[in-house]
Amino acid sequence: MQVRYFHTAWQDIKHSPGWFGRLCLLALLCFVPIFGVLVLYAYAFGWAREIAWGTHKPMPSKIICNDDGRFWRRGWFVLLLCFIFQLIPLILNIVAGALETNEVVWTMFGPQVVANPSLVVLRNVLQLVALVLGVLLGLLALVGSMRVAIYDKLSAGFQLGKIVRMFRHDASGMGRILGMGLLVGLVVAVILVMVGVILIMPVIFAIVGSIAGFDASYLQYYATVQPVALLLNILATAGPVALLMLVIYLYVANLASVFMTMLVVRAMGYWTMGFDVALWGGQDDPLPFELASNPNAGGQSDIPLPNTPAQQKMREGMGAQPPMGQPVEPPGHMPTGQAPASMSSPSNQPSVQPDNRE
């Protein structure tokens, strides 16, 4: 039976005690540039890596919990990886936005400014390529981020060969996550538009009243030369109502973004669990599905079972890092206190199966 990723992720979120309050707090933190997103990624991917290991628990009660010493590093690694993966689409969008599509044509009535069809097509093509690349690289960044969270190493997120093979091995699962993500994103966007209309109506009346006091030449000059300055000036003269409505709307938008992030990342945790994380070796080793298709594949996974403390420590350092203090058990099982599978013989450990809570 296929795992209904978003349904299961939503059930996990809403059955976590105090879940809405945590989302509200994360949305508030997102007003702090970089820091807020870093905390969100560390929190979300830390929760996702637990289910990827087969440890089913509610959302952590503490937003910032560095008990395992990996919280800040995990958030920074994921933030850096996502930024690098989106650099090419970002550059393409900047180039497309800066592309001047108008040209001056001399006619019998004098110079006329018209759009150059070739440049318009080029800009549209650049924007389309940026959109497609942004979606594809975004999916690869999600896979890479899960690898970073599991191995606790930034380099694990840039192993494109491993990431692409994981993507191709379960492309249908990634397709379902993408489809549901777009659907939920569309619903959230509609809700934001409705909230925006309700909140912006009082602002519009305040702005109309403030514009009535401006000189016509002032409006014409700033609208063409400094539109941002004009907008800030209008908001300032519109009074505290406009500022308050704007802050409320931005907070609601942050809350929607946090909810989407938690939902998608939790779904990615379930997707990753299907790769038998408990059987992973070092980040360069073949994954279980690769070993199944090619039993002769080499790697560090061929290292025998450690029988001395030094060998045990070496093995732990090379394998995937399980959640600190968490037993690796399938969901619904009581902890047994056994060592994680990555620290023992893979052949003696059961595969971790996704949680089919339908």
C-alpha cells in the first residue's frame, strides 16, 4: 500500500500537542532575516529525520532544542544547500527582469517606444526555464537536505549522483509529493488572497484619503522615478491602520509558509524512510536498493561487524547518524534499546517500512 504522504504528515502535525502554537512561534521567528529560516529548517528536518529512521514521535515541544549538538549545524547546512541549489534559477530571473524589451522606433510622428518581440520572447523563455529549473532543483534540494539531516554532513547534500538515483528510484513518490504540494500551495494562495482583500480594503480607503492630499505633479514624478519611495510615503501618511494591516498580512503569510514547510518536509521524511535508512552505511556507500540491484557493489558497507570499541567508534563515524537517544524501531513498536542498524550487521536488521496510517 502506498503511503499517503501529505495525509499522514498532516495527521502527525495535528495530533502533536500544541502544534498550532509552535507554528505561530516559528512564523514570528521568520520575521528575523536568516535566523528565522535557519531555525525553521533545523526544527523541520530534525523532526523529519526521526521518522526517516522509523522513530515516530510528535513535533518536538521545544522550538530550539540543541540536546544532540546538531540543531544549529543542521539548520545552517540545509539553508546553505537550498540557497546554492536555487542560485541558477535566481540568476536567470534577475537577468530576465533586467532585460529591456522596449526599443525606440522612429516614425513619421517622431520617436515611439515599442516592445521588441524577439526580446519579449527571450525574457519569457528565460522565466520559463527558471521556473522549471526552480521546481526540479527544489525537489533535488529536498532530497539533499534529508541526506544532510541523516548524515549530519553538508557534503552528503551535494552528492548529485546519489540524489538523482534516489529521485529516479521513487520518482512516483516524489511526483505525488510535488502534486500535492502544488495543490496545497494553491489552496493556501487562495486563502492568502482572500485574507489580503479583507485586510487591504481599510488600507485602500486610507491610501485614497492620503493621495487626495498630494499634488498631481508630485504623484506623476515619484510614480515614474521612485515608485518604492512613493509607496512608503503613502503608507506612512495613510496612518497606523495601513501599517497594522500590513504587519498582520505578513504574519499570516509567514504562518502559511511555515505550515507548508512543515508539511512538505514531514512528507519527505516518510519518503526517505522507504529507502531503509537504518541500513545505510557511509555517505559514499551504495544504498540498500542499489545493493539489491547490484550485489557486487563495493563500499564501506562491506566492513565487518565491529568487535572492539575502536572499530565500533570507526563504524559509527562512517555511517548515517541516528537520532540521539532514539531507538531505531518501526512506528507502532515499543523501544527495545537495541543499537541502530547502521552500527551492526545490515544482514541481521529488518528494513524500516513507511508508516501506513490510513
